[in-house]
Amino acid sequence: MKRRMLVAGNWKMNGVSADLAEVAAIADAARDNAGVDVALCLPATLIERATRAVPGFAIGAQDVHVATSGAHTGSVSAAMLLDAGATLMIVGHSERREAQRETDAMVRAKAETALAAGLAVILCVGESEAVRDSGEAVTTVGAQLAASLPQVNHRRLAIAYEPIWAIGTGKVPSTTDIAEMHAALRQRLVAAYGDAGQGVRILYGGSVKASNAAEIFAIPDVDGALVGGASLKAVDFVPIVEVAAHASA
């Protein structure tokens, strides 16, 4: 099945109003590469300003609370994100799973909350270097995905495989390892959703840059990328989008 490529940036805890020029430059490039879906997941403080600055461009969030409202100081609901202009969001990133101790059950609940509210979701999974070295990466990540998958509205769901040891380190798994993992995740999606699982995009994330994007995007079942540090500047991110557009042509 031919799936439309998605290249999404995760700005993490980076970005103030002065950086909206970078958002605008990336949005301009996205319009020039219309065969690829492009999005930026920004800190919550920038979402509304970004959507006003680049109307029609996909701006996303990085977290959501499972409750619709209430006594949850410092948290943001799905309705608030939608009101700010977000159209998608990331759940289950390894930095939240580890630092905030989010469990698979919590990730699933957040994904279901976001999907039910009308947000698209990029659900992250990945293994540590110790798990990779033990030879249990495929089994571990497959089980993580199965336990995190939402049971509703999977038409707006994408998966991002991000080996934790590759995030921001410059290390990248071999193409064989990426292909093996993405094929295993595809099998899990089909097991969970039937034939509809073939339509769920699986992104790769972890030290993606323009110099390695073509090789990564050529791997079967790689439907784009979730990009961290290289998404902060248009000069770094736009070439990845252009490689994706070429791979989709």
C-alpha cells in the first residue's frame, strides 16, 4: 500500500516568539513540496502564535492531559490545544516515558483522548541501547506498541519508531535493523486493526538529517520521519522534507 509521507518536527522545550521566522520558512517549504505532509510539534506557549503566523500549516503539541478539564495544575487539555489551533500531537515520546514515568497505559489513554477530540496522533515507541544490545529490541518495542495502541479512531494515528540511543546522538541503526523493526510494527498494526493497519504510517526518528534521509526513506514501511534537533532551523529541516518529496515522487 502506498502511504503519503509525513515529516514532523519535534521542537521539544525549544522555541520563543523570535523563532516564528523559522516556522514560517518551514511552512513556505511545505507548500513547495505539496506531495508530503509536513508538521511541527511546538511547545504549548507557541502553538497559537504559530497558527496565526502560518494559517493552514499543521502545528502540533507535545503532550496532553487525559482529563477534559479540572484540577490539574500546569496541564493542558485536548480542547485547549484545539482552541489554540493544534491539529496533531505527539504522545509517548521516550523523554516523557522516562523522565515523567509515563506507562504504556498512560500513553494509550492520552492517545485515545487526543483522537476522540479530533487531533491526529504520533505515538512514539523505541528501545534503549541495553535492550538493543541484548537482542530483544523487536520483541520489546512490539510489546510496547501493542500495549500503547489506542482502540479508537486509528485513521488519524501514526507511529514513530525512535530508538532511544539514537535520539540526538548521531547514531543511526543499520537499514537492516530499521527494516526489521518497521516490518514487525506493521505486523502488530495489522494484528490490532486488520487491513486498516496497512494504512497507519510508521515514521523513523533518531538522528535523521538530510545526509541520511534518502537511505532511510527508501526502506520498506518507512513512511517519513519524526525529527528532533534538525527541525529547529529551516536550513536543516527543509532538505529532509525535500528528500521525502523526492522519495514520494
